[in-house]
Amino acid sequence: MKVKALSRPSSSVVRSDPNDLRRTHRNLDPNSHPHARAREYARAVTAAKLDRMFAKPFLGELRGGHVDAVSCLAICRTHLCPAVSGGVDGTVRVWDLQNRRMVVNLEAHSRGVSGLAFGNEGGAFYSCGEEGTVKRWTAHPRQTSSGAGADDGGSDGDDDGWGKKLKARKRARPKSGEGGATSSPHGPHETYRLPPSRRSHHSAVAFHSLDHHWSHPQFATASSDASVRLWDPERSAPVATYDDLWGGDDTVTTVRYNPAEPDLLAHCTSDRGIGLHDTRASSALKKTVLSMKSNCLEWNPREPYAFVVGNEDHNAYAFDMRKLNRPTMMFKGHVGAVMDVAWSPTGTEFVAGSYDRTVRIFATRKEGGTSGHVGDGASGTSREVYHAKRMQRVFCVGYTPDDKYILSGSDDTNLRLWKARASE
């Protein structure tokens, strides 16, 4: 039997230099490749789904969580590291996001914490409780421990020192004292209450929301006596009270300062209303009433004429403050009440947390559009849906200032850290 061996010269398969390009021979006869279209379609689908294939959005939970449901959350607008959360048990916890662990646990209020907000300088933050008090705290006790005019080292956004001084801060945990006093270096440094005349009608007026001004040393509170109050941190009593917003006695549930107009406030009330108020005037400006109550409201940080509200009817609505008669966009997808919303620092999307135990991210604009006017073909559905096996009802959400991460607090006492873009 005669056997012929195949032999090829090395010059036919090995390039002599990188510029030696060899022609590839392909058989383009369709009869020889009956499944070419099917293979190309499968490759195109796989390429389009690469983001989904590599998506791992959940990064982990913050160690040392609350012992009760997480009711509110605040992330500093100017620094990456400080974040604080409040629980139904009345505690406030300061978090080191870089190391995903708790810095200190503060016994802040005798009842649930209903609102948190950072000041403009990034070091101080405020908390309000359902027992009727507002307290001022410090996230960086090393900056203010030596009194007024202390060195502000470390407040430039550098996260060094947070991980290094965790043990030292844990040794300075708060000690409960009479009337809720504490010896913690974090505070409280000031406690704000309503005058006795205001508290004579009820045993205590509950605060439901708190927001700090974007540029001035001033903060606003929303309370159960249908009032919005403005406070100066240097005074123990409110500087202005608006208790007849719309001629009703409905509880004000949310209040938010406009990022651009220093005298403009937006608020939600329990009568299903959304209103605007100018602090220079004695009366409200505009109001619209939805079919169900709105639980939250947030202004767009980049387009301050637009805001979004989360509603009990499982939807979120985008509004233009110049035309409150109808929403500019409705965002669907949740199957439970939307409890909280938070804008990304870029103003192009927002995250919503719901009673249906999911976190959804909604894009509010197309290429070349705006948040207030998304144009034809814009979708009101979410681009991402985040959930975990043990995650319960989500009460609060927030974006980090670098637009890379999302925090969510839920009824299962945990704070979870997610990627803003799941495949990155």
C-alpha cells in the first residue's frame, strides 16, 4: 500500500515579518454553508448581550448594619466618603464607604429617624426624628474637636484617615445620658425644638422630612402640623414658619430646596398634592394634585426646573415646574409603592426604591434631549432592575457623587452597595 504524507513548507504557514500578510481562502458558495445566516444572527445577539452576560451589579452590604429597618439615607454632595443612615429604632450610623463598614453608631432620637441631610461644608449633618427634634452632628470629629477654627485637614475629599482611624473612633462610642445626651465627639452639637407655644396643641410635633440649602447655612423641615419651617443653625427656634400653605391641615411629608433658586421650595402633602413655595412670599405658588399620595420628591441637580416624584400608584412622575398641570413623563415598572428616588449627579437618570423589594434605574433623556422634555420615542421603562434574595421593602436610595455606585436601605436592616452600571 502506498501512503502519501502531507507536507507543507514552513514559509507557507509562518510569516517572515509582521508586514507579511497572507491571503485567507474562503469558500463563499452558499450551498456549502447552509447555516451561515443562523450563525451570524447568533453572533450578533451574543455581542448585543455582552453587557448582560458580564453584569454583576451587587457589590455587597455594609458591615455592621442597623438592628431595625433603615428609614432614611444621606450622602454628602461634595465628598465621596461620608454617608449616614437612620433607622426606625432612632439610631444614626456613619459609614465608611471605602471600606464598607460602620464608623460610629449614634443614639440620636427616642423615636424613628425621619430625615437626614448634610450641610454645605460636608462635615456637619442634621437629623430629625418623629419625637419633634432636629440635631446637628459631625461626620469628621477630628476637624471640630479643638473648637471653632480648627484645622480642616482631610475635608478636601481625600478618604485617607477613615480606614486608619476606625479603631480610635470605635473607642469613642456614644454613652447614653439623661435626656438622650451623649459624650460622643460626633455630637449632637446642637438640638433644635419648637417653642412651647407651638407644642401646646400636641404633645410633640413630628418632623417628617429635612433638607439643607444648597448654598446658604439654612435648612428646612416638614412636620405633621401642616407646616414648613426654615431654620438657622445658629438659632434654636425657626426663623420662618409657613403653616397655611394651601388652607388645609394635611401633613407635609417631604420638603426639598431647589438647587438653583435659593428661595424656592417644593413639598408633598398627604392630600396627594405637590406644591411650590417661595420663601419670600407669604403664600404658595403652584400646586397639582395626583390620583394618589406622593412619597418622595427630588430636584434634578443639572436641570433645576425639573423634578421627579415617587407615588403610591407604583409609578414615578417627572414634572416641569413651569407646567405643573401634567407630568412630562411617567416611569413604569414597579409593582409596589415608590418610596424614594435619587438623581444621579449627571442629571440624566434617577434610581427608585420601592415597596416591591426592587431598585430600578430610569433614564430620563435621549441623546440631545433634556430631562424635562425627553422627546418622541423616549422610554418610561427602567434600564436596570436590582434585587437580592433576602432584600425586603426598600425605603431609601442614593447615588454617590462620582456617579458610580448606588446605596439602598431596606426593611431587612441592611444597607447594600450596587454598581450604577452593572457591567463595569
